[in-house]
Amino acid sequence: MLQILKDISSNRMPTVADMLKQASEAPKLAQNSPTSKAPKAGMIRNTASGSSPPDPTAEPDKKKPNVPGVVDVESSHQPLDQKPGEEEKPPASKGAPRLTLAATTLIGGGKKGDDSCPVSDKVEEAVEEQRDLLAEFEKIADELNKLLANLEGSTLVKRLKAASRTQYKIAGRIGDEVATSFGVTPRATKTEQKELFAELSKLEETNTLDVSNIMDDMDAYFERRRFTQFKTVLDEMKNEDVLGALRQLGDDLPKETGLSIAQCEFWSDTFDRWAEDLVEPASGGT
């Protein structure tokens, strides 16, 4: 995959970019060219609203496909800084397009053409080259998705985000059964619900072990790097006795469904906030 990405980025994208640049020297053609969303491979876990969904009735742009990208966008419970109705500004273009490996993201007049080579020929040639490039990218897109999904356990921020999603998932599954299980004694609970709650209790135990490993790794990382935000988050996790609370939550889950939902949602929000607190504020507003 790395060899294919290197070939696409180093050899094929610059060629397409040069041809499209020459074609863009015709003002009318450049202004009337349709735009389309570039294909992406990766993991987008952010479910925040605000972006308009794609129009299912719209015809796909077959004339000028855009440069593909590799993305890794994490989920977040934190409020957006931008004002309601305000669209996020796209990053400024910096030269020719490049295809690089993903970095984890947290939510937030023309010249006269050359008569010796008609612009239409340039566009057709660029489109053909770019179609071949996108076809090559599509071959490894699925593999990239799996690869980036496996990176979930690679960083402390992503591991806390994963723990947050686990708690949110448990709360949702309890909520599906709350209509028939709320206020019911454990003895009177249906067999299917007992099995479900037992499964969720084991999931809580697994998540508790994961959080314990995160705290150990965070402590070791702080000993090496001495970043203040890691010490602050670690101390807060110890003061909150997060491990003891999760163990108690696993024991109480089959008996106190309503309270368990509130507890799971609380820890989901808390893990998400701790993950955000590990990241230093970006410079330059980006």
C-alpha cells in the first residue's frame, strides 16, 4: 500500500495537477467546470450535525473527479466553536495536491490559452489520467479503512475516544430494554434481558481493564515526556476513582437499569472530555 501511495503521490498526481493547471488558464472553462466531492478512505467517527447530506438525486460528476484523500476524524461530545449557521472555512491550498497518510483530526482572471495545444485536449488528457489514478486508489481504499481502524489502539487520545464510544454503546443497548425492565426486580426480569445485562456487565469489565491500561500507559508516558496536560488528566482520573466507579457500574447494571444509563452516559462524556484535554490547542486557528 505504501508503494502504491508513493507512486500516486510522487508520479501521477503532479502530472494530473500540471495538466489541470494548464487547462485552468481558460477562464470560462475553469469557472464553468463542475465540482464534486473527492473520494476518501479512512475512519470518520464524528456524527455531529451541521453538514448538509449529499443529494441522492444528483448525478455524479464524471468529467472532472477530484483528488482522493485519506482521513481519520474522531468523534466528539464537545460543543463546536463556530457560530450556528456558520460554515467551516476550508484550508488554504498549498501548491499541487498531495496524497499523504492520515493525521488524526478532532472536531473543528486567467491568462490567454496556448493555441498550439487546445485546452479541451488538456482537460480530456487530465481527466483520463485522473480516472486511472482514482481507480488505483480505489483498489487500496478498503485496505486503508481496515488499517486506520486498527490504529484505534495506537494513541492515548484515540483509546479514550474508543472507551467513550463503548460507554455510549452500552447506554444505548440498556435504553432499548428500559421500557420493559425499568423498576423490575432481578428475579422478575426476562431470561433474554438477563442474558443481555450479563453480556453488558462483561463488556463493562473489559472496558474497565482498557481504562486501567490507558492510565498505566499515560503515567509511563508522562514520566518520559513531562507534558502537563497528561499529568492533569491522569490526576483527575485518579481523583474520580474511575476504575472503582466502572467496576461498581458493572455490578449494578443488571439491578439498576435507569441509573446505569445515566452513569454510562456520564462516563462517555467524561472520557471524551479527557481525550480532548490531552491535545494542546492548535496554533493559528487551524
